[in-house]
Amino acid sequence: MARGGGGAAPAGGGPPPPGSHRPRRWPPPAQPGTPTGGPPVLTVALWTVKGGVGKTSAAVNLAHLASREGFRTVLWDLDAQGAASFLFRVKPRKRLDAKAVARRSQPLAPFLRATDFANLDIVPAGLALRHLDIQLATRKQPARRLAAKLEPLGTAYDVAFLDCPPSVSVISEAVVQAVDAILVPVIPTPLSLRSLADVRRLAAELGGGAPAVLPFLSMVDRRKALHRQIAARFAEGADGFLRTVVPLASAVEQMALRRMPLTAFAPASPAARAYAALWAELRGVLASRRQKGQERRYPGGGTSPPAPFFG
């Protein structure tokens, strides 16, 4: 598979070399005999209505794992806090503000940035996105506007991860209608389970080609009796949960200090291995849905995600 993005991180987990966040060339150089256009990019949103559950950490590590396996990967940071952008050491080259995202005619291309990892690009975020909900609410077909940003990515990427703000909003509704799957991190607590119920309710209300809602246990502290009890309740995929459990780990907090994915600087740590298992499970679930004819109906009439994703 073609390589993209910046160079790989240096051995030993040290900081990547500065100055490698070059803008992405768009469209990618065409090879002789290569047809124009491309299959629809597979889109996976990380979203929940409750913050502090490991959403951004999962998005960053899953994107890194996908790119490390050779999949051309892009991470769209939709959270105005810009945490995912911070962890990848990338700042917006051009300000992608709320009006630009809401404007159907504005492509994402000028805002794509390469990261320090091969095959991995990012659309960084900042406080300029804080009014995105208002901008989408004042325009017609907000979901179609978001989907229009994602469609052209199929010419250069196999999979796109969206790190969404933790809220119920017009952004949430647009994302639910525009992506293939929603990964929902759930801390084993009653409030976090209640948030999952809200996500499922919203997906059901929107109906039609709603995406797969895939919850997984996150930040599990087995020293706590409540965590152990709830984790046992959803073991082995009960109630639609993925089987992978991501533990609470101090190594995950080191991501903010090193500004790198955990899977890059400590791939053998228990949490990194859990993210790797989560990525493998996600691929398997989506492949199974495809085989059963449960593909999401993409804008424009297509249904098949990029073939390399399931190769």
C-alpha cells in the first residue's frame, strides 16, 4: 500500500523531529493507469455525551495503529479543545473555523496536515471550531454538509477517524448520519452507561442507515468493586459491547507529556495492547457487517467500504 504522511517516529520513543508537519498534497499524485476518484472512505467516529472517558486517547491510538498496519489514515479533530491535535504536535496551518466546516463548498483539503507517522494525516482543531454547532444549526442538511467533507477523502485514504466533542448537539446528529460506525468508550459507572443509552437512542431516532454503535469498556480500574461488577456484566460481548477492555493506566497519561500515541512509545504496555486488540476487533466487526450485507449506505449510492480495509 502506498505510504503517506510524515516519517515514522524514532526508535526509543523520543520526540519526533520538528518541522515534519507539512501540508498534505491534494489530490495525491496519480499513477499511470490509475482510475480517478476512489472508494468511499471508511468512517469511524469516537463519540459519547460524557467527557473524561478516554475518547481522544482511543481515537489517537486507533489512528496510529491503523496507519502502522499500512492503511492510509486520517484523523479529523472535531473537538474545539484540540486534544488530538495537541497529542500529534500539529497546529492548524490555516484556520478551519466553524463557518468553513459548515460551508458545503469548502473542502477539507487545505486543512490536512501530515503527522510524524507514515500513512497518518490529521485535520487539526482549535477554538475556532467552538461555534460549529451554531453554524450547522443555521444551515440546511447539516449531515449532508459533513458527509460532503468526507466523500472526497476516498481518493487518498482508507479509513477516517473522527474525534467528536462530548455533547448532544447538531454536530452529534450530523456525525451519526455521516459515519459507518460509532465507537463509544464507557467507564464502568452508572452515569457512563446512561450516556451510552443516550447515544443509542439518538442513533435509533435518526433511523435509516444509522451506523453501528459499538461500545467498549474504557479506563477500567479493577481495584474498584463497582468497576469489577459492571465489567463482569458486559463480559464476552454482552449487550452489544465489544470484548476488548481498556484498563486505567498511568501510561496513557504519559501521552500528554510525550505528545505521542501510547502505541508508539510503549507498545508493549497493557493499555497499548488493549488498543491493539480494540483495533483488531473493530476491523473484524465491520468486516462481518459487510459480509452480512449490513454496509452503511454511503452518499452517492455506494455501500462498500474500501476493499484494502478488509484485505
